[in-house]
Amino acid sequence: MVIYGYTYGLGLIAGGVAVSYLLGNSLWGAPFYILAIFCLWFFRDPDRTIPGGPVAVSPADGKVVAILPDGAATTRISIFLNVFNVHVNRSPIAGKISNITYQKGEFLVASKPEATAQNEQNKITVEGQGTKVVFSQIAGLIARRIICYKQQGDTVAAGDRIGLIKFGSRVDVFLGPEWEIAVAVGDHVAGGSSVLAKRRQAADQ
């Protein structure tokens, strides 16, 4: 469980108790208790089995909504997270975080194509084993808070937890030509355990 689940949950429970006491009826606290249960569930953080080998794993749970060329030799995979998905984000590959760039922006619906360029986001670059993967934590219409646990220079393993985005949001993954895409639009992926792409030299052997 992410600590924010306890923070929101306990705060809502306290609010429910206070409202019930002030209004003299425990039923008035019910909406607060329901929201508290939702927050405790929403901020769940299940363990995942991380696949081995030369692969890039999904940094987030969600649905693949786009696979598009991004420049001459880069492919972008966009994953949309709704409020029912786990919102903990993970590193796609093992390596060193060579750059973290925060960009202020809009809070458009995260499933819209223009969210890639216009929305508030945190772009993280991981380099290791002769390759690099860039991925962006993108805020959405409801998600107004991006959290990153890591700093530039940190070393991560594939599937390591690196942060989260509160409530509905999106993650874009940018892969170079050395990667062979292993998912399709419409696929549902799980952060840390679903393979997004395989290194081409490994696939060609």
C-alpha cells in the first residue's frame, strides 16, 4: 500500500466521524467511509514478477491507446491509466537515470493524442546495457499530481518502482530502433510484468 492511501483514507475516516458526531447521525459519515475505502484500494501497490532477458517492461498498468512513430527512428507507446488501474510507475529497463525533466502544462484528458505534448509531465531517461528508454509520467484531467521517487544519477533495476500519478493519467514510452514492439493497440498491460518490447539483436538470434 502506498502511503498516500493511508493519508487520504485516515483523513476521510476522521472527516466521517466528525460529521457523524456533529450531525448526530452516523449515516452522514457513510460517504466519507466509502471514499476512504476507495482511496485505500486505489493506492494499492501489488508485487509483480519481473521478466528477465533483454526486454522493456511496461512502466504502468493500463490500456495501450497508441503506437506511433515519433521522429525518424523512435516509436512512442502510449498507455492510458483509468481510475481502476494501479497507478504505481516502474522503470522499463535496468540502468542509470541520466535525466529527469519536469514540464508544466495543461490537464487535458490523458487519452487525447495532444496530451503527449501539452499536458503537465515528468520525462525520465534510463540508460543501460547499450540502450536507453525514455518514458513520461503525464497528468490528466483528474490527476493533478505527479510523484517521482528517484533522482538523476540513481541506478534502477527493470521493474523498480519509480513513482506514481494520482488518479487517471497516462504514460508514454519512447523506444529506439533497437527495440521490437511486442504489444498492440488495445492491449491491457501490467506495470513491471508485461513486456512492451524486445531487443532486436536478441529477437534475431
